[in-house]
Amino acid sequence: MAKAKKKKHPNETPRLKFGSVRREVTKEELDKCIHDVLVAHRNEVTSAKAFGWALIKLRKCMHTHGAFTKWLRENSIDQNRASYCMREAQGLRAKTASPKNDPLQKNIQRHLGEMYKLANQKDLTRVAMTTHAMEVVYSICARAGKMSGWPMHHPKDESLAPLQASLRKSLDHYLDALFDTGKKAKAAGSSGS
């Protein structure tokens, strides 16, 4: 007759948090790890990766559950920063998300690119400058408003015409204040004849 295997109670054999058994740490080793972390924390030149490795060494030296977090609080080290630095050291930090294809952002880049291209070729006229600047202003306002959650109106072109004329006039005054574009000289020459 075969003996029935005795089932083990799940709590009889505790699971280890780490894959290997931790070795005993001497007081000198613990003090050195603490010293390294505090020096790295105070030193602004230390990289996040180096600070993370020092934190990882210290965490491995602390055996009691919660001792590492308690030590961080006692030494005024932000737990979020410590976690970030340890992830950075281990290469576990998520890559930053690439920006979405934002048509308004592309519109701004396109108009600025065309303005700079014309300016470099010395072909930038006042009309081209104000037209591109108006589109950039519109795109920036539309993008900022959309990001803020403002509901966007879709007005007819006829209702925008007076606003665009006012903006064009303001941009003309602004250009006159910044540059000698020849407009003042032409205006003075035409009024004198």
C-alpha cells in the first residue's frame, strides 16, 4: 500500500522575494552603502544612473521589510526620485512617447519653414511675411485653445475677414516698428507728389 503524500501547507515554506538567499551584511558594508547613497544624493553632479546603483546596493543590504522606504523618508530622499533612479540604473525606464501627428503643429512648422526659406533667399515680401505670420498666429491660438479644452467655433470666412484685416494691419505696424521695409519711404514719396 502506497503512502499518501502529506500536503504542505502554503505557509510552511515561505517564498523568497529574491531568487537567491541573501547573505549577511556587515555593519561596515551597510555603513558604506549608506554613505555612498548620501554622498550621491547631496552631489548634484551625480547622474540618475549612478544614484540608482547606489540605492540598489543599499536596498540589497537591508533585510527587514519596509526598512528601505523608512530609511528614504528619514533621510528626506523622495521615494519617487529613488524609484526613478533605480529604474534608470536597471534600464527599466519607459521611453518617452513620440509626439502624435498634430496637424496644427505641422502647419506652424510649414509656415515658419516657408518664411525662413523666403528670408534666406531675400525674397520675403511684406505680404508673404504677414500672410505666413497670420497663419502661425492662427495655428498657435487654435492649438493652445484645443489643448485647453475650449470648444472651437468654425466661423465662415466672411466673419473672419475683418479680424484678419485687423491682424494684418497690426502686423504691418509691428514690422514698421522693427524694420525699415521701405513702406514709410514709399508713403512719404507718394504723398509729396
